Amino acid sequence: MSTATAEQRAKAVDQAIREISHIATLPEVTLKIIELVEDPSSTAQDLHNVISSDPALCSRILKVVNSSFYGLPGQIASINRAIVLLGLNAVKNIAIAASLAKLFRGGDVTPAFNAKDLWTHCNAVGTAAKVIADMLRIGNSDEAYLAGLTHDIGIMVMMQYDRSKLAEVIDMTGADHEGVPANDMLDIELRVFGATHEDFGQALCKKWKFPDVFTHVTGRHHHPLEMPSDARKVPCVIYVADRVAARLGHGFRLDLPTNDIDPAVLEHLNMTEHQVEEVMNKVQEHMEAEGALPL
């Protein structure tokens, strides 16, 4: 990878985040939801009161809750019921996901890249991450979904900051007609932008004051084993989910010259290639049925 000092990378990232600050801002209602859920004294009624102030968000949450993704019995008609069934944290993550969908806009940058394809990819990665988290019983699967959804948000930072530079990066990957790159996108990003989409994504999550797990994922989803051992689990899940999405051909994959999975990552997760195949089958079923979460 091209050399750049930590100071140079930090400077490039800080400049980009400042430039796009008027765009890369979560809606006020989403920020309130995050603040509420992280406050241990908050109640389901507090969350309901905030969400109810945004009818569009209400409808999105109910659409998600009633999708096959959650497999709940019957139709859930109220936010209160959704909160009871899913819990505050899950509803918070759905609200954030709905807000993020608005950021993945901007049309075609080059014939080889558009924001819609990236959103499709991130949805597939999020879906795979949730399936993996459920399969391995490693905890909050809704958090894993949101981590998958945000893992490549740094690419949107680059697009909003300088579309012409992103177009240059995309062209330099030398991707074939199936979107498989010939050259390392992160190396090219470092040369063109002075930082990588991992750097940009990590900085944006810090700006949003997201929990550390999201900065870990956005900043190290290509090299999760570089994280301290106690912070590797979710980045490793996203690493596998990223390659599952690539194998299935769902959207963007210019940052993955190969979709091979490092055996050391599978070992860390105590996961087998057979289980990876199971995940692929379940993700394909979800994507065909719902297009992932219907945000």
C-alpha cells in the first residue's frame, strides 16, 4: 500500500469530514433516538414519543418489523407493539438504518459505480451479518445488521467530498464487466485521496458519536484481525458478510479483488465454510423475498 503518515491521513480525513458536514448529518429525530436508547433511565414510552413525531419513520419501522426478516407472527400495527417485541435497541438500529438510506444517493459516478449499487451491497452485507450473528449466537444481530449497513459509508464520504477523485479511483481499479477489480482499491484511495474509505468511514462514525463497534467495523472491515482480540468479533463478522455478498453478486464489490475468506477469520469466529454456504443460501432467500430490509 502507498505510504502516508498517520498525520497526513488524519489531515485528509478531517478536511473531508468538515467539507461534507452539512450533508453527512443524521436527522435530529435519529440523534434523539440514539440519545434516548443509550440513556438507561429511558423507557419504551419515551422512544415511542420521539418516533411518533416522524410519520415517515414510523411507516418505515413498521414495514421492517412486518417483513420476513424478523419473522414475527401477524401484522404489527403500532410502534409501541414493535418496541415491545423487538426492544429499544433493535428499533433504534432500524431508525438509524432508515436515516442512512437517504445518504446513499447521488446517481452514477462512473459507468462502473453508482450509489444505488453500493446501497444494495451494504444491504446484502447487513443481511448476511445478521444471519451470521444469529447462526453463531454472538449477541445483538440488529447491531450486526447496522454494522454491515455502515461498513462502506466511507465511500459515500469520498463521493460527497470529491466525485471526480472517486471516479479516478474507480477507473484505476481496472474492474472487469462483472465489477471485479484488477487493482487494490484501498491502495488507490490512499494515493488519490490521501486516506482510505476505512479511514473516512471511521471518522464519520466518530462524528456521529456511534458506539465503538461501528468505528471498529468501518475502520477495519478489510483487516479485522488487526483489531485487539476483544474487539475483533463484529469486524470479523462483517469481513465474512462482505465476501458473502460479493459471492452472491449483490451490488458493489470494487474493493474486493478476491472473495476468498481468510481461514484465520473463520477460526476466530469458530465458523466453517459449510456454514458460510448456509449463510449464502439464507441471504439469497432474504434478498429475493424482501431486497433485504425494505427501507
